Amino acid sequence: MSQILELFNATVIKGGVRVLDNLTLSIAAGEHTAIIGPNGAGKSALMQLLTHQDRPLARDGRREDVGPVRVFGHDRWNVFELRTRIGVVSADLHHRLVVGNSAGRIRVSDAVLSGHFGMHGLAPPGEVTSAMHDAVGSALDRMEAAHLARRHVDELSTGEARRVVIARALVTRPEALVLDEPATGLDLVARHRLVQLVNRVAEAGTTLILITHEIEDIVPAISRVVLLKQGRVLAAGARAAMLTSAHLTRLFDWPIELTGHNGQVSAVVGTRADL
């Protein structure tokens, strides 16, 4: 099975703090994975390594033929080429596309189209093909957002905008989709709908990498869970083995009880008296 992500004792230091500490981790194609951890666990740094926005420190004693970060089997990438193979959705991207500068005045179809070029505004004139336009329609259909195509992105509800941002990430038909806290700011109905749509994307064959501190974000298709704490893997394994009250209590340093059915789980936070 081919590997999407491989980290070998990767370390990232920011502001004098080790946000990732000799982290070793691999995610294979088709291995839908949730990476869960509290604030400050290193989740954002991990995503930035995956997308080559950051580079790790060199490490002592590493094999010369294996870089500390390999994506699709390679440790060197043209970032723009990598973006066509990994779709990324984050709160920062949502803000830049929907709120930031004048981007909010572009139409939804143009916002999704910009994903072909790694931009947050209108695509370069003369470079758009009919196949790209077709891909926009397909991506919006996958997120049940085709009816929004002619609206401006700043006219959308938060839930609608989030589906459009995911459609933008899907427009290049990436092999993997990375979602960083995808349901932040959504109400119960919008969150439920988003979880269903993302689950369909995973079931259709796009490898899902979900980075979150919200247990409710974990879609049914997720088969593997990585628990991240203080820049290290606390535990990793099959979903059922990882999503236990004992593991989550250790992860968050607070009593956690789990409930759920039909592949969905919810967390109930206890009190210190429950420890």
C-alpha cells in the first residue's frame, strides 16, 4: 500500500518550544485517519509539515536515504504541484477566501475555480479550460452546493461557505483531503450535514486526514485514530481501540465519557471529582 505521509523523528521548534518532538507517523493511501489532540498538541504544525508550509529540523543519526518528511514517497516537492494532489481546508483558508480583503465579492464558482491555481481570488485570464469549469461543477455537486454557484461568497451562511471551501479543495480531484477543525463555527444542523458530505467523499475513495480536537467531527469512514499530545504520539491504532474514555481522559487530562451510535461519537466532559 502506498504511503501518503511519512514522518521520521520530525521535530519543529517555534518560539523556542518543541511543537513537534521527534514525531514518527505514517498514513497510507485509503487509510482514513483522524489526528486528535488538545490545543497546543502540535496539530497545526503537523498539517504544515504535510503541506510543506514548514520544514522540520535535521535530526541526528537519520538514514541518508530517508528525509524527515515524505509525502507520496518524496521529500522534495513543488508546493503548487503538491496542492493538486492534497486538498487542504483550514479556518485560515476559510477566512482568506470568504472574509479577507476583497475576496468575498467573488462568485462561488470563481472561488472554487481558483483552487486550480492555488489562489484566493479570480483565476488568471486565458488559463481556464473547459475541463476546469467541469471540475468546478463536479466539486460543488459533491458538496451539495451547485445551487450556490452564482452567489458571492460573502453572502453565504457559515455552513454554506465551509462546503464551498471544501469544494475548492476537491476541484483538482486530489488523492487526499486534509481537514483542519472543519466544523468550527457551525451549528448542529450544519455540522451534521458537513459530516455526512465529508463521509461520502471518503467513501468515494479520497483519503481523508482529519485534524481536530472535536470528537464529534470524526466521520464514520475514519478507521484509524492518532492521539497527539505535546508534539508526540500518545497512542495510535484502530478507531474502536483509540476512542475510549480511558484514552481520551489521558489525552485531555480531564475525565471524558463517550456516547454515540451509527458510527458517530460524542464526548461528555466530566469533573475533576471523576478522576
